Amino acid sequence: MLSHPLTRRALTATVSAIALVAVGSATSTATTNDSLRSKQWGLGQIHAEAAWRTSTGNGAVVAVVDTGVDLKHPDLAGQLVQGATFTGCKKDPRPCGNGNYRGPDGKNNDDEHGTHVAGIVVAATNNGIGVAGVAPDAAVMPVKVLEAGSGSYQDIANGVRWATNHGADVINLSLGGLPGTQALPITGLATQLSDAIAYARSRGVLTVAAAGDSSTPLCSDPAFNADVICVAATDRNEVKAWYSELPVKTDLKAVAAPGGAGLVSCDDDIWSTVPTGTGSAACGKSAYDAYAGTSMATPYVAGVAALLCAQGRNVKRVETALLITARQPVTGTRGVYTPAYGYGIVDARAAVAR
């Protein structure tokens, strides 16, 4: 997630995963042949595979506005459309690259985050390797706006506008500010990003953003924005994750999705793609890793939104379906908002059938 260093234009990100140690081997029922599918309990929590009978996301595009993506990753290379890079550019005009996680300097500056987010949305499914994506026939548009986990409001805003103008249906913002930064766009101190999100909405593009990882009561900026669905995180037991902000905002446009426990077990967190060779020793894979955070919960919602976009729904119908069909844990109640889960855990099966 992002922190804010008291300047008008800069957001400083700490978007890398929580360091984890693998303990035990938690599994879930798998019906695809992806080698790590049994570890993807999040797909079961949102009923993704049941939704695939109705929609797999074919034709929908999700812009991952983040740290960039490993364009050659074997689970992602066939799942991408043309992207763009807005950070690290030596001079205008921008963009100055294609969304690769290695920015214009050609180096990996701890920018694995965007690749992990992309895999949750669209990792190739039933290909015998790695993980399965929530929307396996959708595509990700990689838009690099963060370098070494940092970026300016202007770069992020430019990325949102570029994605909107180049065919994105959904914009995933797994980033956000420290508590209190909700006031920046409200007071007019930093409106670039909120203006860009409003522009996306006016063009029929849905934006989803991470609630934040500071355990405070409000969705962070930009998730607090009225044109955004705020996403809180749950663990594998459908309990709100300890680190997650409460999904509270004035318009109540908020849901929850699997984000992981963020404690000690790799398999209690969210397995997805990372640039080849960057997987942690703790989790033991070269091109895959387990991260935890509302950054991981957000692409689950973006993936379900892609399933709905592929059905030909407009932005309002997609948003309504996500909110109304989400379910509260334990009770299974739908269409009811609570401070702990928003409208509840997003439910792909119910959403595509609505």
C-alpha cells in the first residue's frame, strides 16, 4: 500500500508483500490442472469456478495500474494486451515504455507487486503450471506507474487516463495512501487522481481499489473516492484480515475479498505469479509466491468485474451486481452493508447469474 510524504504530488508506496514463512500445507479442492491450484483457496471463497460456466471474461480488459508486469512470465505472456510505463521516464512525452516491471532503467527495483496482482486476475488456467486466474479468458493491460514501490499522483492519474483511452473495462488500483490522505482530494490539495478516476467512470470504466493495510476504520485514498469500489481483505476462514482497513466510506461502495492471513504460513496467503527468479525462499518457488494484503483482495474483485463486463454489462450494472450479490460471512445475507465486510465477500457465481 502507499504512504503519503506530505507533498501535493507524491505518493510513496510500500507495496511489497508481507514476509512470510511456510508452515504446513493447507489445500483446497481443485478442478483445474494448474500445479498450485490446490493452494488457491481464494478461488473457492468467491465461487470463481462455478462462475466460469457462465463467463470466463473473454474480451474484457483489466488495467493493472501498478509496478508493471513481467511480460514474459509463462503464466501471463499470453494473457496481456499492450501496456504503458509512466514512471522513470527521462523526459516527456509519456508513456516511455510498455508496462514491463523493469522500468526504463532496465532494472528490477523490487517491483514484483504488479505481476502478483496480474496473476490473480488472469493467470492462464488449465495449462499445467502455476496458478489459475479469476477471469482466465480476460486480458491484463500492464500500466507501470510505480518504481521501487513509489509514484506520483500525476503518474498514477496519467496511467488511469491512458488505460481508459486504450480499451480498459476495469482499472485495478492495488495502492493507496496513509490514514488521513482521504482529505487530499476533498480539500483540493491533490485532485489529479480523483479527476482521472472520474474521467474513467464517465467513459464507462469501473475502478476498484484497495482499502488499505493499516487497520484503521476508513477506506484509504483512492478507495474512499465515490467513483471507486473499496476492497477489504479476508483470510481463508472468511474473517476480516487483521491488517485490513474497515471498508467504510460515505457512499458505502465496498466489498471484501480474499487477501490472506499475513501471519506465518504461505498457504494461508494468496499464491500468484511473480517475475521469474524473484519468488521468496520462504515459499520455495521461483516464479510464484504467496503475498497478503488488500492489494491481493482487490484483483479478485477486478477479476469478477471482468467476468461481468464480458457479459456485455455497462459500468453501473457491473458495480450493482458486485455489491448486491456479495455475501456476508456466516449468515450468507446479501444486499446488506456492514462495517466489517462492506456488502460482503464478492461472489462470482451469484454475480454472473444476477
